[in-house]
Amino acid sequence: MELHITAQEKELLAEVLRQHQRELMLEISHAAHHDFKVALRDRARLLEELLKRLDAAEPAVKRAS
């Protein structure tokens, strides 16, 4: 899949994902059940990889027609 976003959209998306990442880490630290913690950690790893790819991606540049 390919997604074209502007620099402003990329910044907003990264901000939202980082906020969710912080909330997820807090939820992991408070989780009581092992299986739930494992699932949350898997989700956190996926989110971290997504953020790395987003940070490395170049935003699309809109060109005048």
C-alpha cells in the first residue's frame, strides 16, 4: 500500500501515534494479566516500527498543475 501525505499531515500523524505509544506503555505497566501484557507489548512493537517507517518517509510534495 502506498500513502501520500503532506509534511503537516505526517507531523500530526506522528504526534498522534507517539501519544498513543505513551498511553500504551502506561497501560502495559498497569496490566495484571500476562497474556494481556504480551498482546500490548506486541502492539507496542508494531507501533514502534510504524513510527520508525513514518519518520524515515518523505512527505509527498504537492506540485502546481
